Amino acid sequence: CHWRGVMMDRLKKLALQKCTVELVRDLNPDLIRGSLFSRHMLTRDEMERLGLPVMTTRDKNHLILQVLPTKGRNAFDLFVESLQDTSRENPTHQDLADTLVAKLHELEDSSTARPAGRSS
């Protein structure tokens, strides 16, 4: 894969972690998995695992959140696009996209507000 060895940006990964409760609760994995697969964010094996009848919605969402940070620098942005693309079928996905972007901006603002140099 072209992104092998390239990890998601630290702040984007942190934004995902801070939104885990909302994502696990509100994400529709059966709706978004096709969009993620078409963007090369899921492998065929991961798609098959997400389709297993023994996997609960929560299990599927945890799997998605587990693999996303390993999918490269653009994974966060592609995930947000997938949420937006599936928001017609599930309007909650737009809310999740907005929450993720807002959390990322909040983290970026707080990281740039700190003075550079020594830590106390």
C-alpha cells in the first residue's frame, strides 16, 4: 500500500480518540463501510470482518476506529468525507463530521496557543 509506514497526524488521531463515544454510539458502520472501502481506507479483509453477523454495531465501529489511524495522513479527511457522503441516508453522520472537524480545530488552536520552547 502506498501509505504503509505513514501514520495519521497526531492531532487528527487525538480528535478521533476524543470523539470515540459519539462515533461508537452514532456511526452506522454498514452504511459507511462501502464509502471507506472505495477510498481505500478499508481492505477487503476488513470489509469482510465488518460484514460478519456476529459483529455488533459497537464492535464494527471500534474496528473502524482502530484501523483508521493506520491508514495514512489523509485517513481523517477521507473519513470526514465519507461521513458527509453518507449523511443523506443518515443525517447523524453530518453531525459526526462536524463534531470531528470542530474537535480538530479546537486541538489545533490549543496547540498553537501554547508558547514554543520550554515546558514548565
